[in-house]
Amino acid sequence: MLYHLFRYLDQYWNIPGSGMFQYLSFRAAAAVILSLLIVIIFGRRIIDFLRRKQIGEEIRDLGLEGQLQKRGTPTMGGVIILLAILVPILLLGRLDNIYVQLMLVSTVWLGLIGGLDDYIKVFRHHKEGLKGRFKIVGQVGLGLIVGTTMWISEEIVVREKSVQPVETVYCDPSGEVVASTVQRVVLSSESLKTTQTTIPFIKNNELDYSWFTGGNDTAAWLLYVLVAILVITAVSNGANLTDGLDGLVTGVSVPIVVVLGAMAYLSGHIVYADYLNIMYIPQSGELLVFAAATAGALIGFLWYNSFPAQIFMGDTGSLSIGGIIAVFALCIRKELLLPLLCGVFLVESLSVMMQVSYFKYTKRKYGEGRRILLMSPVHHHYQKRGIFETKIVTRFWIVSLLLAAVTLVTLKIR
């Protein structure tokens, strides 16, 4: 909104300072500051409102140290995160950008699903919340929207790279003029609709889904839609499972969002994309503002969510955070980096799947269920081993920072 307003003022009224809103760096910095202020200023009021309405977490006794002390802590704090993301984007983002529109739809969509789940838990007193199949339907629906939009929209294109011979002339030590030809990777001037994505650690690291369909474009896009559904479902559920300790999913998500924002900026900048030999995606740089607002909202939420938590984000926040990360990666064609970048989410999800599968298998075979871990997800396993909650959370943050750094390094290591 402000982008378009100040662009008009700069163009027709030449007001000093109005041109700053044309710069991504300025709007990203402003988005971080604004989202932080929204959380810190309005967070306390929202917490007090939720406490007055007795919108608290009903925690079952699972034998974890300090668990019952958290009973009654206000939940649905994801509302604070959503507010701190949406307001800065509506004010500072380019609302005519297709990628920003996709991110806004995804945030609101999964926020509503998570909010419905929290509503059923708190007000209807159903501990299980929204049935799992309905969550899956909602995630699949968002995957269909995102995948189909990436397929149909003419604004979502990439510039392919091509190898061109470049002749150089130089003098050797004897003074003789020597001409040589080298192969240089350059960006094509033509924008193309493509199902390409990025593979880490491989030279010329683009994978085209059409390779799996024999070059059939329609089949390739259908495959891409299925991938979008899988990615959104997996990452949003992974974030939801990670949300079990004070500040855990919030702190783990910050490095992920920061790295995705950096990659969006580099992919949307033709000079950096050419220099790094990565896919150039026109207009994707605008996602930097969205990433900045999200990072600011998450860091601000830690003000209230760090141990001991004054509020829980609930599914309203965790499902939204996972969905934001998944759709963001799809927009910048980096979804195959998510197993590395979101390694914490992946391990949390695998720990639950392994625990449940092994329990069911041993129950059929031996008549009694056995467990691999003391408790799943894996962060509760460490709690059962007597490790204090804050130490578990801090170590998971460090692991997330390490994975984020390695993911960023994949831009050069191939």
C-alpha cells in the first residue's frame, strides 16, 4: 500500500524521501521493525484478553517435568504472529506481485485451519481438536491452489541459463598474441514457463520435472502440483509436531526464514543470479519483504514465548509457519533444499512416524507395543532423559542455525 502511495508521490509530487519505498532493502528493514513493534506492543494486550476469556491450554499429564505448571497458559498466540506478518506486508509489500499474493493466501488459509483446530480444543473441549483428515484436506487444498497458480499464471516465469563461447585475447610471456575461447554461463533474455527447480550440491543444479514425464508439459505440471501438495503437507505438519516446548518452533524457524529471504533476494536480482550461476526468477525478490516481516514476527513472539512461556502459539501459529516456509520455498524453486534447511522439522516428523510404526509392528508380532524412543516427538524423548527444557530448545536452535548455514553454502558448493 505505502509502496504504491509513495511511488505516486515521488513521481508526481517529488516529495523528499518518498523514493526510499522503491528499495527492497528499506522496505525489508521497515518490515522487521514494524513486525517487532506490533508483537511487543500488542502482544501483552492480546495475552491479557485471552487470559480474561480463559482461552488456556488444557495439558494432559504425560509425566514430563514442569508440564502441569503450564496448564492454563493462554493459547492461540499464533494470532499475534499472523497480525505481525500481515500488517507490515499490507503496508510495505507490493500487493500486485503474484508471489506476495500467494504468500498472503497461504498465511491466511493455514491460519484459519489452525485457528479452527484451536477453537475446537479450547471452546468445544475436544482435546484432539480438528480431525486429522480435515487438516490434510485443507493442506491438500492449499497445495492445489499454489501448484495450479504456479502452472497457470503468466507472471510466474524463470530465465534459463545458457552456455555461450566467449573469445578472449591476451599476450603470453613471449609477447605473442594468443586468442582462446572459454565457455561462460549467461542468463537468457527470454522468460519461460518451466517446471524447473534447484538441486543442492550439483553443478548446473536445475532439475526439470518434465524429465520424469518424457517431456510432456501437462504431465510435468501435474507432477509439480503433487510435489507442492506433498511439500506443504509435510512441512506444515513438521512445524506442528515441533511445537512442543517453549520457544522451540519459533526459534528454529527464524534461521529458516532468513535463509529463504536471502535466496529470494539473490534469485530475484539478475546480477547476483548471474554471478552465482543460479536460476533467475523475476519479481521473486519482493519476497524478501515477506521474509523480513515473518522473521520479525517470530523474533518478537519469543519475547512472550521463551521459557517460561506466557503464551503458546497453538496450531494457529505452527501450521501457518510451516505453510509459509513450504510455499516460500516453492515460489523460489528451492523445495528440494527443505529436507536440509528444515532438518529439525524432518527429524521431529520421522521420530513420530518411527515410534508409531514400531509400536504397531511389535504389538502385532509380540502382543504388546514397544517403543524406540522414551516418548515422541524426539524433543520429549530428551525431556524424559532428564535434560532441562531450555537446554533442549537452545541446542535445537543451534542445529537449525547450522543447517541454515549449510543450506546457504550450497549456493557455491556444487
